Amino acid sequence: MSPAIASRSQAERTPAPAILRAEGLSKRFGAKLAVAALTCEVRSGEVVGLIGPNGAGKTTTMRLALGLLLPSEGRIEVLGVDCASDSVRVKELIGYVPDEPAFYEFLSGRETVDFACEMRGLERQAAWERLEPFVAKLELAPELDRLVSGYSHGTKKKLALLLALVHGPPLLLLDEPTNGLDPPSANLVRRLLSELAAAGAGILLSTHLLDMADRICHRLVFLDRGRLVAGGTPAELRALAGLGGDASLEDAFLRLVARPA
Amino acid sequence: MIHLRRQLVAIGRLLWRNFTRSAIGGRGEARVGSVLSARLLLRLLFLALIARNGLDLARPIRAIADDAERSAALGWALLGAIAVTASLTVGFQQPIGAAAARRLRPLQHPLLAILPVLASTRAVLALLSSGWAPFLFGPFFLGAVGIRAAASVAELWLLGAGLGAAAVAVMRRFLAAHRLAPIAAATGVVVLSGVLVLTQAAWLGRRLGAAPALSSWARALAEGRAPPALAQLAALALAALGFAAFGAVERHGYDRLDVQPTRSVRTRGTRPLDLRRLERRLLVRERSALVLSAVALLIPVVLTAVLVWGVAYGSGAPERVVVEALAVTLLTSFASFAVWICFGQASIAVARDVVARPLLSSLPIPPSATLAGKGALLSWMMLPLVVCAGVMFLFLRVDAPELWARWLLFAGALWLLARGTAAIAFLSQGLGSATPGAGTPIGSLDNLIIVVPVMGVVLAPHPLLALPSFGALALVSWEARRAALRCVRWLDDASLLLERSTPLWRALLGFAMFLSAQSLIALLLGAAGRPSEPDAPAASLMGGAYLVSALALAAYTIGRRGELGRLRWRPARRWTLALGAACGLATGALGVVLQPAIARLLERLGVEGAQVAMGGTLGALLLGLAVLVAAPLAEELYFRGWLQEALALQLGRRRVWAPVLAAFAFAAVHPGPAFPVVWLLGLAAGALYARTGALGPGIAAHAAHNALVWWASR
């Protein structure tokens, strides 16, 4: 039995405490409703996937969780901290990997991590000791002393992941974490995420790769135009769509998020 | 636990690294640890120039004898300084141009949005956003009222930045992002008006009396007292409120910045959307860019209107001398506007291409078409400036042919500037180059190469003397285009090792470094000691500045020539050294003989010769060293050993022209009247270098020439 499956069954047996909780969360941009009355939660040791077509509100939900956006209605909190009212405290609890990571082009990878340590008030030595296994796993060591301006897209994504792990946060928000990675690197990241969840972190990731979501997510949230369409374990979602256990998740998604042509 | 102190130290180090490292050139050169670069020098020069301007502006105020008038003038200066600081604070916070530009500004970088930055840290960031304002009005107030003003200056800086921060907070809270962009661009007007009030404070104080606000503060400063405690307290409280509001709003500051409204647009006309029309349409759609250029173009139009009105309804046509001075001043200020517009727009246009790279790289667009679209747009934007200048000349009843010749040169220079700037933007701000952000787009070494000849054209004492600068401008513009055509390839190929510029362009960068080093050192020396005669530059100052920067040029040349092969000093045939010296003596003699004729010619053209105040033995010694030793060594090293070599490499089979072009550049940077003789000297030195492959004969020629001219002039 692989570690991922072990932790999945464990998560199902005893409901762990919720790390992220959204209740009736809405966000309006002018006339456009980006997130509509979303209610969901991420528990400790659990990988939750936000699945949806482009413009479904996945990134907006993550930005609401970080306190970068203010909700129009409803509430979102991390470990009891309201994201809208205390964004500084919330950012201490979250490691965030944006879809398009941005760094200071004239800092090296190592200096970027050092900078994040200072901004988070961490001991640099201890932080690097904690990061060492991740650096090894992500094969980042030869890149760390080069300026970020020379990094490839995939290396930038890996550095963003490393940066999200600097403070050992209880919650990870990952926006398309394997986007732009080659298959071996994507595989590395998937394994890393499963291990982090097994160690007790809550992970919310957005993706449109349903195959990957099926493999590492314990629960999935299907979004469409800001609304929650369906939520549950992959098996529950297949059942909800009226499909058998060996059907692909993609079919379930297409049935549940059926749009009028 | 997060500590404010640690965050501030980290941000301070970040800013320092940005200041030094983002000055590193293209991707290939980027290395951790290279701190001192030519571009850094230029940035320091920019700040030093601003500080120097501040000191200069203080002089007329200190000269006012009447106490009441002086305090009134100070009041206006305070008002101007606060307006500048507040509007700069707003301007640097706003999303001007593409979102890509935000990544170049360290304090608005998206990485800071996802880190737990404390509200108090954000308030300090707002304070730091007032940019170069303290460098201008700090020296100004120190010059105007002395060191006792220091505490007051700090308080006013806080007040100005606090007001700006409050304005940002209010706008972010109540306005959508797409409405912020025009406001940000409009802050440029407030900055310019603030600078205008600051520069004209003495006049305003005399004409209009005390400024409505801040008069008690100004009176206290003028009389050497501390400002009223209540006013100080109120200023600090206002500032604190502003920063607090900013810190509170900024926590969610990106709420509105990321949202652009979905506008539906109607496409008019059926003409195909080629690259030229595309540039125009994008400019119109991107409001901030549009407002920026509209503001920049509006100012000359308003100036023209005011002047025309003044002439029409004032006391008749002004005197001829006044007209001439006015015409030259107008062309100079219009040229500055042109530079501002070109650099701003070109960098926005290239940032746009960086963002749209995936689209552009998939289309069969030749690099020349990419460049032509931007060059054409910028040339069109130059047209109002040229027309405005022409209208002014007509209304001023300019009848002197040389002034109209100046106008023609001005129009040509602006056209070359527009074409060249589009190319330079690709060279200096293309993909992967971590160029500025921490200042103005004008503060880049690449841009300096083209600004110097443009200003040379408009500031020349006579249109004939402007021709060498015009030629140099044409050459620079042509080479910028050639280098950019290679570099625009990054749209297709983002590989790390892409060569970003030509050897010739790098050689020109070396020269820009030399110029900036020379001015920076002269500024620093000038601030340390006072020249004995205010009108003539002191010999010790010029000599010292030249010596140090010549050393820098020599070191830079030896370090950066790179691929051009080894430098040889001694020629294989020794007699060529003597031949060189003989050539130098011949051109020197020609110069000495022609000197009276040239002086007469200049007199007839109405140009006065420049005078240098010798000021004692030290000055003579330093100037002698510079003229007899440093100039031959450094200039031969650069013009023959680097520029001519780079030209020859580039011209290939037509390499016989390399000495001619290098000699032209060599002569163009020497003072106008000496131009023809120096060109001859350059030709001789260049030919000797081309034949012998060694620098020795050229140095001998140069030293002999300088020695003879120096001896004759004493």
C-alpha cells in the first residue's frame, strides 16, 4: 500500500481538524461574480483539489484565502484567523505557489529564500536545515546560486515551492503546481505533496489535470463559474455522475459540469 | 514572530542590491557579486545631478536682501517641495504601463504581496517611494537656510510623503484600478508644477508675496528660529495619519490592481491591422500610456499658446537678442520633452512585447518590422513638438536663417532620436535584462549614448557647429538599429546565451560610461571646493575630473574589449613612432596656424570662445597631466584600440572606412571649433593603427599634437 493511499484511508477514518474553512464565500468584480457562495474546508493531512474550467474562480479563491482580495460576502478563515481582517497573520500560516511565480530577477535563488526568511522572522540556519531535503528532492542545489533571471519556467516553479515551504506552514495553497514542469519533475512534486500531506499539512491545489488530481487528491471540489458544482472523494464523484469505479474522472467532470452548448 | 526591524533591514538590503545589480547589463553578463558597474556610476550621477540642482536653485533665494520677501519665497519653495514629494509618492505607487513594469519596481513587486509584510513596514515603503524628491529639496533647503533647516526638511519630507500615501490610500479604497492609471500619469503634471514652483520660488515670493499655507513655517526658517511647535506637531500628525491609512489599505492593496474591466470595443474601419496600426491602437487602449503622452505633449502646446498670447497682447515683439535666447531655450526644453516621451513610450512598448512574446514568436514577423512599427509611432509623437516649435518661431518673428537652420536640425534630431530610442529599448529592456525600475528610464547607460548627441545638436552655439553632433547622432541611431535587429530575435529565441548587442554597441557603451564618470567626478569635485571664478570652470576641477575618468576609461577598455584580440603597444617598426610624432606635430601646427582664422570665423558667427580659469600651479599641473599624458593614452586606447577595431570587425571588406568613422567620432567629442583639425589628427592616428596594429604611433601623434597646441596657447 503506497503512503498516499494509507493517509487517505486514515483521513477518512478520523476527521482531522479543519485548517481552511470557507463559508458562503463570494467575490464580485464589478458585474462579474467570480466566486459564488462557496462553502468548503481543508483538513489536516488532506489534499483537496479545486477543479474547474478556466475562469471558474480557482485562483480568486486562493487569493481570498491569502487576504489579497476582500470577500464581497461570506467568510474565509485559516486555523480560526479571518483572512480578510488579518492578512499578515494568515500569510504566516500559508505557503503559496502562484500560477506564474514572480521573483526579484537580480537575486539568486538562495538570496530569495534568505529574503523570505527575514520577512517571515525565521532563523536562517534552521530554515535551511529544514529545507535541505526538499532542495535535494527538487534537484535545486545547482541552481540556487544563479540569478533568478536565468531560471527556466520549471525551475522558477520549483523555487516557488521551496519558498512556500520555508516556514513549514500548516496549509499549502498551490495554483497549478505542476504546470510548466517536465514529467519527471511533475512526478517529483506529486510525491513531495503526498509526503507533506502524510506529515500533517493541509493542501489545497488547483489544477485542470484531472489525471493528477485523481492520483493525489483525497477530495475534489468541482467549480464552474464560481459555483460549487459537486464535492467529495473521487469515488463519490464518480458515483454522483452515475459512473462505475473504473471510469475516468474526466468523464465524471464532463457530466457534472455540463454546460449548455 | 515577525520583527519590524528585520523586515526593514531585509528590504534595505534588497533595495541596495536592486540599485547595484539591476544596473548590470544583459542576461549573459548577469553575475552575483558584480557590484560596481558603469550603469551604477550613471545612477549615482543622476542623484548627484539632482542634488547639485537643488543647491543651484537655492542661490537666488539666499540672494534676496529683504527679509519679508525672502520668507515669502521660502514659503513657495516649501509648497513646491511638498507637492513634488506627495505626487512622486503617488506616481511610484501606481500601475503605469504593463503589469510587467511592476516586477521591475522592487517596492511594488508581486512577491511582497504573498509575504507577511507588516503594516508598519508598508508605511516605510510608502515613505521610500518618494524617490528622488529628498535629493532635490534637501540640498535646496540646506543651501537656502543652512544646516539649521535639516530637522525641518526631514519633517516636510515626512509630511509630503504622508500626504501622498494618504492620497494613494483614498484612491485605492474608492477607485477601481483602471481609473487609477490616468491619475498616476496626471501626477506627472503635479511633479512638473511642483518643480516649477520650487525653481521660481524667488520670483513668486517677490511678485505674489507669501504662499497661502506654510507662511509661518517659512518665516521662522528665514529668521533662523524653529518653526512653531504646534505647526510641527500638526505636520507630523498628518503624516502619521497618511502612513497609517496607507498601511491599512495596502494590506489588500492588490485587490483592485489585478482587476481590469472587460470593455467591449468596436473595431472601426476595414484597413488591415499591421504593426504600425497595432502600436497606435494599443497606445490608445492603454490609458496610462495615452495620458502620459498626452500630458507630455500638452505642456509644449500650452507653453506655445502662452508665449504666442504674450507676444500678441504684450508690449510688442521682443528684442532680437531676447528672441534668439528664447528660441534656443525653447528648442532645448522641447528636446528634453522629446527624450522623456521617447524613453517612456519605447519602454512601455517593449514591455508589451515581452508580455506578448508567445504570440509574437509564433508569427512570421521580421525583426525590422517589429522595430519599424515602434519607430514610426514615436516619430509621429515627435511631430507636435516640431510643429509647436515652428509656430513659436513664426510668432516670435524669427528672421535669422541660422535659427531656422537650428529648427531644421532640431526636427531631424528628433526623428533620429525616435528611431534610435525604439531600438535602444529593445537592447536595454528586452527579455531577461533586469534594467531599471529604481529611477527613471532616462537613467540608463544605453539611453545616455543617444541623449548626449541630441543635446549636442540643440545646445551647439551655432548650427554649423551642431553638424558633428548631428552626424554622431545619425551614427548612434544607425548602430542602435543594427544591434537591435540582432537582439529582437529574443522574441523567437529566449536562450540564455543570446548575444544581445554588437561589439560596436558595447564600445559605445564604454564611451557613455566615460562621459558619465567625467561629469560625476566634476560634480563631486565641484561640491568639495568652490571655483575661484564662477563663470569659468577651474583648471584643477577639469584636469582632476578628466584624469580620474580617463583612468576609468582605460581600465574599462582593457577589461571589456573582450573578443577583439590582444592590444599591442609597441609597433614592430620603431620608426613609425617618429612618423606618428611628426604627423601630430603637423596637425598641431595646422591647428595653431588656423587658430586665429577659426577664432575670426567664430566671432563672425557670434560665438564666444570658452575660457578656462587657470587658478594657480595645481590647476596647471593637473590640466597639463590630463592634456599631455592621460588624453593621448586613454583616448587612443579607446578610439583606436576599441572603437576602430569594433568598426573594422563590423565593416568586414569595407574596413578601410573604420579609421574614418572612428576619427569622426573622436573629433565629434572635441569642442566644436577644433573639429576639422582633430579629425585630421584622428585620421592620421587611425591610419597608423590600421597599418602597424599597435597603439604607440597614435599615442605619439596625439601627444605631440596636444603638446604643440598647449605650448602655443600659453
